[in-house]
Amino acid sequence: MAQTEKQTEVTRRQKQRIYEQHYREKNREKLNFRAQRFREENREKVNDCCKRYREENPEKVKATLQRYREKNREKRKCSDSRYAKENKVKVNAKVLAQYYRKKGTIRQIPCVVCGKVNSEAHHPDYLKPLSVIWLCHLHHARLHHGLIKLKEI
């Protein structure tokens, strides 16, 4: 009798999964809208959750990113080449800064805001490719999103 109860439970679970799968397929737009609204209304909570997941599962995140890159290789090539054509001055400034950093003409220093050693070069003026400000990824992103200003730095 215990065996038949287990079989019944398994079939119930299977039926429930099939029902849920069909429901999700039929109501995809509705569910996507709800999920999007939830993310918008709970942005900080979602960001904290995502950050925690990335910190706790770096290998999974790396594997997912690798799969995405492999799957979309051609798409990324087109996108990268289009960006390079449309932003020649920016790309040139970046390439020159990398070249002179490797050569030793430009020295990488810690972030000028927080002092993190792992810093990125920011070009306030792309026409002066050797004139860079060193910022960590966080402060570099904040600068580009307008959350901090160069005068504050």
C-alpha cells in the first residue's frame, strides 16, 4: 500500500508540474508584466538578492555568462564592430590608454575616490587619450550614470 501511495503522489506532482507549465505558456505576457512590475517596485530588494546570489555562486554566474557569449558570438561581433565604427574617438582613446599603460608611460593607480587597487581608466576628454582618471568599477559606473560629478572627485 505504501508503494501505491508514493506512485499516486508522484503522479499528482507530475500533473501539477504539467498544469503549471501550461499555465505559464498561456499566460506568459501577464506573468512577465507582473514580474517586471515587482522588480520596479522592489528594485533595492531585487538588486540585493541578485548581488548576494552572484557573491554566493560565482562559478554558476561565470558559466552562464560563458554560455551566453558562446551562444551569441556572431551577434556580439556585429554589435562590437558597430560600436567601434560609431565611436571611433572613444575606441581610439581606450586602445591608446591600454597601450601606454602596458608600455609603462601611464601608471595605473588606485581609485581616486575610495582607494581600491583594482581601478579603471576614465577619459574626461576622449581627445586627450593619455589624460585619465582612475576609478574603481563602482565609482566609474556612478560617474557615467550621473550620480557623482568630476568636480566632487
